Amino acid sequence: MTKSSTDPVYKSGYGSYRILMHSVAAAQFFYGIYYFQYFVTLPDATFAGKFQFLTFLDAIIQAVYFTIALINDFVGTNEVSPKRLPRIRKLKDYMMAAFAFPLALNVGITFWSIYAIDRELILPKALDAVFPSWLNHIMHTNIAVFMILEMFTSFRAYPTRGDGMAGLSIFLLGYLIWLHVVKYYSGLWVYPFLEVLSLPQRLLFFIGSLAINWCLYVLGETMNNMIWSKELKMAQRKTN
């Protein structure tokens, strides 16, 4: 990994901090996935198992993303404008923008908002015996915390908004279809609160969910442009 002493990304300790953070994040998410899959038994997760939950799918995305970020730390580059951008860096930047950031914040915000209104609609108290609080925080709190840390400590070039939002939209529409497939074969909605909503209310919820994710994408892009404004201007000058 090539480092430049004049590159603002390589402030004192940043390289080591990134490696440590990426290692801890990847390890905890992989362990959370492993524990959730093999040691947590949910009464209604029969048709698709844990793969019916956006929380579980997002944890997989986070684990894969931070693994890619860690690999990039060693064999790729975190420089602002390297002479040649490695494929692993291109993959890391796109995955962060299109999937990891908006989905992490969506899962965290949606879960804790519904939990605050009525936890029985999202994580019934009866599940406390099989779903420990530490796992709950890995799946619903740490995903957002580590994404915010990543936003501030690793430089990335966002894709064009059209390309980034296209990837996010394909994933979200695929998940909405998946929710209905699970409902068709199991007879139950993945999330209990969907059972208490009428059809028009569910449609509004789904449309609202899509809109929120698109807004979170724009939020991530805006934050990135603000946090790394000097570096982005530097990269732009070098390409002109």
C-alpha cells in the first residue's frame, strides 16, 4: 500500500486506526451473523430462516464491506488520487455509497424508531431470552456507528448519483419482492407491524421506506462531500 506524506488522508495514526477499525467491524459482524444463524431460534423464521430479515442481510453486507475495506488497506490504496485506482478500491467505494451506508442507517433508524413507539411490533419482549441485548446492538446500533466512523476516517469517491442510486434501488425493490414471497409461502409478514397495517398503509410504508433510503443515499453523498471537500478538490485538480 503506497502512502504519501502529503496526502491529508494519512494524518498521524489514521492508517493504523483504519486497519484496527476495519478488523474489529468485520470480526464483530461476522460473529454476530454466526451467532444469529446458529444460536438464535425465532418461532416464525421457518420459510427463509434468518435470510428473510433485512437486519440479517444488512449485517452480511456490513461484514463483506469491512472485509473488502480491510483488504484494500493492505493491497489497495486509500490515497485521494492514485495514479491507478485498484479494482478493490473501486468496489469498496461503490459498495459503501450504494449499499453499506444507506442500509446501515435505514436499519438503525427504522428499528429504534419503531422500538421506541412499541417494541412488540419489531422485537417482542418474549424474544429477549433468545436474542441477547449485545446481539441486538451489533445488528441495530453498531452498524450505524461504524458506518459514521468509516465516513470520517476513509476517503472515497462517490459514484455518479444515477449509478449509486440504481444499485440501491435494485436491492430495495428485490427485498420488497422477497418480503411478499415470504408472505406467500409462510402466510406471515416478516415484521409483525406489517400485520396491523391495512393495504393502503403498507403501500405508503413501502413507498416511504424507498424514499427514506434514497434520502439516506443523498445524505451520505452530502456528508462525504463536506467531510472530504479539500481532498475532493485536490483529486479534481489532478484530473484536470
